[in-house]
Amino acid sequence: AQTVTQSQPEMSVQEAETVTLSCTYDTSESDYYLFWYKQPPSRQMILVIRQEAYKQQNATENRFSVNFQKAAKSFSLKISDSQLGDAAMYFCAYRYLQGGSEKLVFGKGTKLTVNP
Amino acid sequence: DTGVSQDPRHKITKRGQNVTFRCDPISEHNRLYWYRQTLGQGPEFLTYFQNEAQLEKSRLLSDRFSAERPKGSFSTLEIQRTEQGDSAMYLCASSLQRQGLNEQYFGPGTRLTVT
């Protein structure tokens, strides 16, 4: 079964500093996608960054980058120059296809606090 | 409005009552998903539609739950005889099927409280 594990229930970072959120996953598939979603308090979930498993190059979106280690099944998110608006729940998610159906499996999330 | 919308945003109901939630996806999106998110957990897949066809249902979706997408546009999720364990955030997401990645866009959710 596909599972996603986020081992850090909470993290905190000083404004302008860098923080890394961890995620590991379990799969026997070779073709899949990985995502980080951000869910601010009382607001909807938005996609932060995605990674195709077949791509060796780590994805980058402005201040957000990932460290994708396929063999280790690890997918961490690095936030550089943290801003107050980065405070939110962050969910790691894994997408796979099964019998033509597409599924997203989420981790339990990491609550990120940004201290001014 | 170009995003996914959900109605109502909050619902408080008494145990045993029926409730219905609505989701309006992004207009050109042909796939629609329902998830449930309980406190301290990530969203869990419930069901999804491609156009009007319901292609998969999770075992989390008991007989008391039913979802429809009658014309391939908006969708409804009904819970009959609600139980306290149904209290959760119900999230809707939509995507446009195309080759490769089909990014899911989420709505703001409906928070259900069963008393």
C-alpha cells in the first residue's frame, strides 16, 4: 500500500531563515508524482511544488525547492528566506495511477510557524 | 470566479440528520474529487468522478454516503443519518484530464460538526 509519512508534526523557523520539512513515502510503483501542498489556517489548500519521479532534477519554485531521493523514497521541502505568510500546514502527497484511477495519498502534515 | 467553490462553508447538524454539500469545480475541469480531512490528519480520498461517471469509491465511503455529479458539472455529497464520527472537513478538488500530470485544485472545504 502507498503511504506517506511526515515525521515532523510541527516546525518553527525565524523569518528570513531556511527550514526543511521531511517526507518519506512507500511505493512499489516506478512512475508517480510527488507534491507539497500548503494549507493556511481556514484557507484552501494550494499546490506549492511538484516533482515527477522520472525526473532526476530537483524541482524549484522561487523560494521553495525539494530534495528528491528516489532510491531512499524521500522528498523534503526546503523553504528559503522564510516569510510570515509561509506559516501554514504543509502536506506531502503522492499521486499514482491504479486501474485507470488516479489517487492522491497525503501525509499527516507539518505545522510550520514563522517567528518574526 | 475561476476557483473551486463549496457550499456551505460550515454546517452544524444533530446526529441522525441528513446533510448535503455542494461543490462547483473549475468550469473546464472534467474530474472532480471528494476528500475528508479530520483534525490532525491529511485529506483522505473518498471518491472521484470523470464527467458524470463515478469511477471510484473509497471503503471510507459507507452506505450512508452518496455522491453525484448529474451533468458532469457540479457535484453533491450527501450523508444520511449523520454520526458524530462524520465530523470533519469535506474537501472538493477538480482537475482537467490530460496526458501526464493532472493537477488537482482544491476548494475551501465544508466543515461539518455533528452534535
